[in-house]
Amino acid sequence: MGNENDAAVAKTVRVYSTPACPYCHMVKKFLDDRGIAYEDINVAADEAAAKEMVEKSGQMGVPVIMVGDQIIVGFDKEELIKALGLE
């Protein structure tokens, strides 16, 4: 059986989140459970990162997930699976 996250390995995954956001924790658990590395960016503590997130996504809410150049707003499990090539 091949490694199911081979497709995701080639893509950079960034999660813009806040510590108090339950959906942010769900996204990170989803990625952790699948062994997918990601950069966790706490926009509550990093004003520049928060501004970058809004500029890229047009959204003030978290989580915002970037898989390569694709932006996913919120914990959209199906969209995340597609973006990561896990289907």
C-alpha cells in the first residue's frame, strides 16, 4: 500500500488560525491524523500574518487553509481532501 499523502507532500500547507477557534483545532487534528506537515500561523498573535490572510482570502474569519496556491476558508473537509489529493 502506498503512502496516502504522497500528493500532499509536494504542496505547502499553511493554516491561519487562532488558539480559541474550535474549527482551527479540527483542521489541525485532521492534518495531524494523516501525518500531513503544515505551518500553523496564529493570526491572533501575528498582526502581519492576519493582514496577509485577509489579503489572500478576503476573509477575516479563521481557519483559512492554503494548500499550495489553493485557499480553503473554514474546515471544509471534502475540499481539503481534494486539495491534498487524498481521494
